[in-house]
Amino acid sequence: MVTGGLGYIGSHTVVELLQAGFNVIIADNLSNADIFILSRIQEITKREPVFLEIDLCDYEATQTIFQQYKIDAVIHFAALKSVSESVANPLFYYQNNLGSLMNVLLSMKKYRVRNIVFSSSATVYGEPDKLPVTENSPFKKALSAYGSTKQMGEEILESSAANGFADIIVLRYFNPVGAHESALIGELPRGIPNNLMPFITQTGVGKREKLTVFGDDYNTADGTCIRDFIHVVDLAKAHVLATERLLNRKYESAFEIFNLGTGNGFSVMQLINAFQRVTGTTLNYQIGGRRAGDIECIYADASKANRILKWKAELGLDEMIRSAWKWENSI
């Protein structure tokens, strides 16, 4: 079962799972996804996942999935994910992100489903003291309610593993960008994008008048924030490997954590300049003030995932931009 399986990362993961031979049940309430993505998944894979329109914040509804289907593993994406929105409306984020996770775990326990891969985030590290961050880097105070829900979610999962009823792999990923090579699925934000890449592509194609760079006074080479951008297809493939690790009982402990990133940090201005170079499109952008909740600089040490999961990010920044631009021009 893939919760949030019609969302950005979820849909790409469903494609990789189907192509790897898995049967997939998608549970999604369509609050931040579009139903046409289901037919796009079928077009890419020539296979049809089961789709259930269900709100996982409803415990009774969540249980019905486990009653109706024999589930071997869960990949849990379903969550709200806007940093800025979570700063403005924290209670909504705590209720949705933690409530849905609790309902999935309670249903798993009741119906004896042991395996879960959890979609976590580099936001759990807060503003790190040392770079790159490893899985052992300490949590700093989260700068947003979104980051807090990921920290709390991991704590809930760790105690569930210690309690003996679940085997868990937590994937902490950095900044997913790009789209499937077919340009049939990609990032499709509702309203004004909160993530940088879709705002860049929407500005480039003329959907947005201009792009605002949030702050140029950070302690970085060009004054803008630095992130570890990772192609969404690379990210999706890691979820397949993590699921197989759980199902094949290859894990070393009942609670494992892996960073997923390229290990390279690019600033906002570097991404803008790379986009202009790769696409030949001039971006209309302006410098604005800092945005609440933004971390100055973060990038991953993903050597543990390289070594243990046998996973490595293969697609570089130019391919991330090309695929995102191809997707933007197709919708």
C-alpha cells in the first residue's frame, strides 16, 4: 500500500514498484493530487494499481483497507508538506500528518502488517552545525511545524519498532525535483508553488510573472540558501530497494534510517543560472526578504544508503532541470 500514491513522489514510486513487479494499492484523499495521474501511471507501466480515495485521518476508513486487502508492506507518503504553510497553520499540520500516521500504524498493528517505509525529510536536522549531515547528526529544533511532524513521526515509529510490532525503514530525503522521462507525471502544485523548481519552471513558461528569491544575505558564497537537489526518479527507486529489504528480512535492526541525497549542495542562484543555461530561457526574478522556516544550508552524506541499500543518485542537476522543464511544457 502506498499512501499519498498519486502525489509527486508517491506517483513516481508507484511507477517504479509496478515496473519491479509489485502489486500496488494507492490510498489518497486527493487533497494535494489529481486523479488523472492514475491513468498516466497506467500509461507508463501498462499495469493498473488499485486506487482507494480514502482520508487516512479517518481511523475507521483506514481500517477498511487492511480488512479488504492482504497488505505486505506500507510506504507512507501521505502528509502535508509546505514549510511556509505549516508555519502559518501549525495545528492543521500536527493533526493531519501525525493523525494519519497513527491511524496507519494502529491498523498495521491490528491486522499484523509489519513492514513500513516512512517518508521523512532533511528538515528533521534543523539548521545543522556540521555538514554534510549523516544519519547520526543530532536533531536541532525544527524551524517549522512540518519539520516537527517529521521529527515526531520518527519518534513514534522508533517506539513502535522497539515495541516489537513493526519493522521500519525511514528515508530522510533532501530536495526532490525533476519528473519522469516520459513527461507524463511530475510535480503539480496546487496554487502558488511552495517549492523552488516548479516556481522556476512556471515563471520560465509564463504562468508566473516573476520568481522571488527569499533572501540573499545568508552566510553562503552568493548569499542564497543551499540545498541538496535529488531527482525524483532516483528517490523513487530507493523506496523499492527499502521495501525489498524489509520483505526479504535483510535489515540489521527493526528501525533503520537512510539519508537520500546527492551529497552536493547548490544555491538558489546556482539553480536559477543552471536552469537558464540548460533551457535557454531567461528568468524574471527579484530578491526578496527571508522566508520563515528556511534553513540556510544543508546537504547529505548518503554513503550509508550507497553502501547498505546499494542505492546511488544517478541523475545530475542538468537532467533534473531538463525533465522538470519537459513536464512543465506538457501540462
